[in-house]
Amino acid sequence: QAINIKFIMNELKTENLSCKRGENVVLNNVNFSIKSGETLVVKGRNGSGKTTLLRILSNFITSYDGKVLLNDISILEDNLYNSKFNLIGQKNSLKENLSIKKNLELWDILFKESLDHEKLLEHNNLYHLINRDVGSLSDGQKKCISLHRLNYKKYDLWFLDEPFVYLDEVNTHLLIEKINQFNENMGIVILTSNINLPINFHKEINI
């Protein structure tokens, strides 16, 4: 009996990727390859170009040397590429003067999908704060809310900039669990970190 394979094996890779900002070389000959079901950790000191790399992978920066390829097609030439990834940057992208509930309702509209926010917030022990303004939350609580965007629809790629900063031990392990689950569903994760993580993911590079 034939096995019905319901997923496409993706491969994202860079070839001699270099980037200048003004006269400064921010990235110099970065090479990696990552496939469906894998997580790549990008390490490096502050200012080493980790965020720049994620911005290139997300097509926010399009002026660089070298190549970024998804399944051997340049991401600059793939018209569907921008719908394939979910980027969560260091800034929380939350409206500080609105409640958690209002922020999440706005996301439902933006992502065209309604989530069970009560259940998801309970998972992070945040439901009791649902009517609090985001501006009154701690950095760790804001980070947890920001990471709720990972619950929206099927993406092939997650790009996460310092996702573990401000998280306590419990929420660190919840995020690791979520990343592992995404990998099991054949998703690709690229995350940056300059802190030691309690787990070794599939691949790691230093830039």
C-alpha cells in the first residue's frame, strides 16, 4: 500500500551571504542549510548581525551579496514566499494602551483566524490579566503575549529574534515544547540567541 505523504520537504539555505550597512560589514559569508523538521540557532554577540540575518530572511532587507534560497529558488523571486513565514522580532508589536484581549482580537482580524485565547492564555497562566492594558505588564508577560502569534495558521517557517529573553523557566520550556511540536509537523525554525538555552536544537551557527 502506497504511503500518502502530505507534506512538502522544504530546504532553506544561504550561499555566501554578506551584507553591508553603510561602510560596515554586518554579515560576512554566512552559509547554512536547514530542512523541514529542524531548528537552527543563530548565536553571536550583540551587533553581530543576528537581527539583520532574520530581516534578510524575511525580505525586509533585499540589498545583499550572495543568495537566500528556498527549495533552490531565490526568496526574492518567489511570489508566495512572504506568506510562508511568521516573524516575531524583539519588539513585541503590541499596542501598549490596549488590553491583552483587544490586542488579541486585532490579531484575529489581521491573521483572519479566531483562536481560543482563553485556553491559550490559561496555558501561560495569563488569563487573569486579559483585561489589563499591555503597558502595565512585565517584560516577560509581554513576551509571552507576543509569542501567541505562533498559534496562528500553518506557516512553513518561523523566524524568532531572541524569543527566550525575559521568559521564566516555565515559559521557556513551554516555548521549547511549541518549537518541537512545529518541527514534528515539518516546520522550519530559525531563532537567534545570545544566552545559553536548556536544550540543544538540531543545528547552531555563530556569526
